[in-house]
Amino acid sequence: MNRSVLPRPDLERPALLDVHNVSRLYGPDKGCQEINFRLHAGEVLGIVGESGSGKSTLLRVLAGLEAPDAGHVAYHSANDDTLDLYAISEARRRALLRLEWGLIHQNPRDGLRMGVSAGANIGERLMALGQRHYGQLRAAGQDWMGQVELDPGRIDDAPRTFSGGMQQRLQIARTLVTRPRLVFMDEPTGGLDVSVQARLLDMIRTLVRQLGLSVVLVTHDLAVARLLSHRLLVMRRSRVVEAGLTDQILDDPQHAYTQLLVSSVLTP
Amino acid sequence: MNALLTVENLHKGFVLHGQGGTALEVMHDLSLELRAGECLVLAGRSGIGKSTLLKMLYGNYLARRGSIRLHFSDGPLELTDLPAHAWHPLRRDVIGYVSQFLRVVPRVSAVEVVMEPLLARGADAWDARTKAETLLSRLNLPERLWQLPPGTFSGGEQQRVNIARGFIGEHPLLLLDEPTASLDAANRAEVVALIHEAKARGTAMLGIFHDEDVRSQVADRLLPLDDHLMAKTTHFPGQPS
Ligand SMILES: Nc1ncnc2c1ncn2[C@@H]1O[C@H](COP(=O)(O)OP(=O)(O)OP(=O)(O)O)[C@@H](O)[C@H]1O
Ligand SMILES: Nc1ncnc2c1ncn2[C@@H]1O[C@H](COP(=O)(O)OP(=O)(O)OP(=O)(O)O)[C@@H](O)[C@H]1O
Ligand SMILES: [Mg+2]
Ligand SMILES: [Mg+2]
């Protein structure tokens, strides 16, 4: 008898983040609690759930911006160290955000410096990595403006002269220019009109694939979650009630709350 | 040849929490085997659970009980308890799926929709484009549509994009959910040809085809799902290899 000739694909990827029993509560069931998961390299993990369920709180804890009351977050860094995020110094955490991570805020005003030029916004994170060559910084600025479909001719304009959708694309360029290993996004397409949203989503999808990014994405929009994420966590009242493969969670939800969430939208 | 896929005593039900916890039993004790280079066709009335079975094999639906195993050269892999992060590489490299309807992604052109499974494996973009265009032209999709997002395409045009996307990756296991449903005779014949070519390179296929004519041209065996929720498969005539 022949045996199967099908080679086994490599199904494992290195871990990037390990989240152990993390809780951060502002009041009973307000915030996040007892959160456990592992994020692998190259994965896009979506966090969905109703308003106030604790998505942004969890994201802030993961991104080193808010210490948990309990539990810990382990980050496996580029040089193979495992860092306990809240055991290292504040300065070290900030350095991670600057050097290895990226953070995309829902409101581009929180992620951009509105008064300085678009080019300077993009160049700033490169300079933090040690690049000083003016011509190269400018070239990178123009290149990235092109990648997010902004007119490179506007490199000297300040973001406050841009529309909301343009500002959001600039924020993405500014964040991704350093090719971060891990990107945190909080409602990256919230507050934009539908056609601008579609364009931005397509852009994020392409960049994630081309740069092999690992992403933690917070969104209340299940269609956005379906389009971008490989896996989902469903949160309700500070807890994860269901976790799994994105299309399994959306098409065959097991938990009563997830079923309600999925059935309340037209076509997630 | 041994089986590439074995399904044993598979059960599936849905609990509808929104409707007082109504339990819907869809599949009871289904078993099947599928070998490389073989096309097994699922049959049975509408609502019997054909699509549900394909979705369970693709990780899209959870199995309640039973086993789904893929057989690799170094041994079997159980899919019913595969962790979520492993499905992504498994779908990229091993299990392909042509859903009944294309899920349209805004702004992504037809040719890019078709290229995507190759790009996900890190293939060269030019190669991927060439292969995608070859498939789209075989399926007679007018060239003026290639660069447009399929959102505004007709049902049959969208389905041909979907078929091209499903076949381009040449996955060892391919699940086909009524790929010929809204196609005309010429395009149906093209899909039949694609299936025959896939068989020849050893692809194992599990498909649903309403069209009797297509079915008779592609099916090596039939798996009728009957009304007692009991799927009974015809057994292999134990061919020596
Ligand atoms: N700094 C804070 N001080 C007090 N309460 C807070 C604080 N931050 C968040 N909360 C509360 O914790 C709960 C979770 O808030 P969070 O912002 O994480 O929700 P969310 O899931 O992101 O919601 P949305 O989808 O509306 O953004 C809310 O009830 C919120 O009012
Ligand atoms: N996500 C779901 N939630 C609840 N019930 C479901 C779900 N998916 C399928 N079902 C039910 O399972 C049964 C089998 O559906 P399925 O789509 O597998 O049928 P089918 O044999 O493919 O039918 P058709 O030939 O009409 O496509 C149906 O009663 C259907 O309503
Ligand atoms: Mg929030
Ligand atoms: Mg069906």
C-alpha cells in the first residue's frame, strides 16, 4: 500500500505576544478581565464587541500604555528576548513603541503632529531609529505618501490641511514607514465615510500581506473584522466570550451573545 | 493509494440561542473517505447538509462530534480540534474552497481577487497575474472586466472569478459548492475540464453539483445524504495499489 505523499505544511508560527490572565477594571465588569491568548507572527487578531465592552482598554494594556491590575503580557522581541511588558521600565516600553511597534489611533489627531509637515510626520519615526540623512528621509516620505495614495506633492503641507481620510492614511504611512513587527489599531476606519473606508481597508489589507505585519485590531464593525482579521476575540462586559477563526465565529457562532451580535447586522 | 481525507462519525447541529435555544440537528454519524485524484459528489435534497459538510471540512463550521483527518506523508492531522491559528496556513497550502457565491471585497479587481491565493504564498506577482489571466480567459470572462472590482458583475461573472480563484492555488484538497450553478453550457464544460485536469494532478475533490450532466462527467462516486440524517457512503472496492 502506498502512503500519502502529501507533505505536512508548517502550521506553527513563532509567538509574538503572550497574554496571561490580564485584567484592568475601572468598576465591576468595566474594562477587561481574565484575558488569555497568544498572538503569532503574521497574524491579524480582531477584537470585536459592543461599545463599552472593553476593547480599547485591552488594546491599551497590550500596547504598554496602561498597566493591568493583574496578569501579565509577555512580548517576544526582535532579538529573541522575552519581555514582561510591565516588569520592564517605562523608558523601555516607550522604546518598544518607537522601534518595534506601531500604534494607529481611531482619531488621526492622536497619532499625528498636526502642525508639522506630512513629510516630517513620516520622517519622525525613521529619525527615532537613527536615520538622519535629509534626502533619504524625504524620499521615504514621498515613497510612503505614494503607497497610501496621497499626492507626494503635498509633502510640505501640514496634516491639518488634509481631509479626515487623508489624515488617516498619513497616520498609517507614519506608523508603517519603520516596518514595525507589531501594529495595534483602534477602529482605524471609524469616523470615515464608506467609500474612504473601503479604500483604506484595501490598503491595510495589502500592506499587512506585503510587510508580513502582525496586527491587533479593535473594531466594532464585523465587516471590517471579516475583511482584515484571521482570528477574532469577541468581548462582552469586559470578558472574552468566544474566540476562534474569523469566518467560523461569524458564520457558526456558538455563544448567545455572538449570535446576537452577528444577527444584528445585515451581512458581516 | 490510501485516503487523503477520512471523516468518521461526524455530527453537526446548531443551537439557536435567539430562538429559545432551539437545537437543529443537521448531520448524524457521517463517515467518508476521499483519495488523491478522486472526485466525490454529495447529493441530496436542499437543506440536507451538503454545504454544511464542506464548511466543516474547511473549518468554517465547528463539528460537534466525530473526526476529520487529513493524511500527510508523516501521519494524520485531526482537524476538529485544530487551533484557530493553524487554519490559516492549512487553507493557504492544503485545502481550497470554491464557495457558492463570491465574497466581494471592495476596490479589489477581479484579476487581483484571483491572484490572491498565490500572493499569500509569496508567489511572484507577475507569475500570479499571468496565471490569473490565463484562468479568466479560459473561463471567458471578458478582458474589459479583469481590472474592475467584481461588485457590479453579474452572478455568472462573479462565479467565474470565484472558480478561477479556487483553482489557481492547485490545493491538494478542493471543496466545490455548486461551482456550475449559474453558468452557461460553454463555461460549464470549461469547469468540467478544470476538474479533470485537477484530478490528473492528484487533487482530491469533494463537490456539490446540481446539474446531472456535469455530475456524471466529474463524479467518481456519489455520497447521498438521506433524510434520516444518516449519510451512507458507498465503500471502496478495495483496489490494490
Ligand atoms: N480611564 C477610564 N476611567 C474610567 N472608566 C473607564 C476608563 N476607560 C474606560 N473606562 C470604562 O471601561 C469600559 C470599557 O471601555 P472601553 O473604552 O475599553 O470600551 P470599548 O469596547 O473600546 O468601547 P467603544 O466600542 O465604544 O470604543 C467603559 O464602561 C468605559 O466607560
Ligand atoms: N450557520 C447556520 N446556522 C443555523 N443553521 C444553519 C446554518 N447553516 C446551515 N444551517 C441549516 O442546516 C441545514 C443544512 O444546510 P445546508 O446549507 O448545508 O444545506 P444544503 O444541503 O447545502 O442545501 P442546498 O442544496 O439548498 O444548498 C439547513 O436546515 C440550514 O438551515
Ligand atoms: Mg474603543
Ligand atoms: Mg448548499
